[in-house]
Amino acid sequence: MDSKQLHLLCVKENGLGEAAAAKLSSQERALLEKRTDGKYVLLPSERAKFKVVLTGGVFDILHPGHALTLERARALGDILVVVVSTDARVEQVKKRKPIHSAEERCNALSALLPVDLALVGKENMMETFERVQPDIVAFGYDQQPFALPAHCKSVHLAEVELKGHKTSQIIRELGLEGKTLEGKTVGFGKLARNRKPIGNAGNPAKEGMKPKRSIRS
């Protein structure tokens, strides 16, 4: 794995433990350092070689507007990490229960070409910043930017003009207001594909990473 792949693995696992780090090659381990909590993360000198973009949202019913917004966010850097709102956060902000659980929404986003890694958010956003270490935070057109760590650049993405592609409108038209769908997923056509996960606790060195591809290819 290269530095970007190692960083994604470290973010996914929130730092690598001794067992996971031991399964890496000597060249890969040389790119890591041990934190004070005993977990391994990418060396700052390696981390400085690429730009990480962080964005977030509900993503309850994926539609072309989401995909194009994520593509724009991905174009801002080398890696795109998407943070998915928790179910409790959806109820708080949207005043309704989510159609899909946070885990289901996270899994669906992980299949989209622009997304390198999707995570379920934390109540304390600063925990997510510490975990992801973003250089850029991309806010959606309908999101209110907030204060960021000093090293982070804020980008407010423009609205994607696609008629009829609003989650709230889709929910109303499908008659799903106030309902949840258990064990179901939403299709997203050519924007999705099968891929191997980013490492795993059993053998992170041998698991595949999503190759560099553009949604336009």
C-alpha cells in the first residue's frame, strides 16, 4: 500500500493496533508512527504528500444530485472521506426518522466512485477531524459552514441544478414520510460498482483498495 492507502486504512480503523500493523510489510510499517494511545498512524511527512477532503450529510436516499456533489468534493483533493449523520442526528435535524439506518447509508456511499471512505459520524465533530485529519472540508449548498481547525480550508459547494432530485421531494412522492425501510437499499445505477474493502483487521496488507478512477471515465 502507498501512503494514501495506508492513511485510509488508519482512518477506517481509527489507528492500527499492534496485530494489524504486524501484518504490514516492512516498507509499509516504515511509513507509520505510534501515537500516545499505542495505535499506529501515518507519519506527518507522508501525510503532507496528499490532500484529504472531508464532507458529510444525511444521504438517506441517494440520487444524482448527491453523486455530482460528491464528485465536486472529490475534485478538491486526492482523497474523499464522507461522514454520514447518525440516526439520532437525522431525527434532530430533519424532524423525521431516516429511511435507511446510518450503517446502510454508509455502505451505499462506500460503493460510489468518488468516495474513498465513508464513516458514521460522532456526536463530537472534533473527534472526526482528529481521526480523518482533513485538509479541506466541503460543505453542501444547503449546509451552514462552521468554525474549523486552523489548518482546514472551508469550501462551500454550489447547488447542483437537477430538477426533481431532492431527497425530501423523493420521500413525499414515494409516500415514505414517517416510514423506515429495514434491510433494503437504494439503487444508484452506473455510479456504483463492487469493490474490495479498505483492509481488514485480519489481513490489512492483502486487502484491495479502490483504484483511482473518475466518475467521468
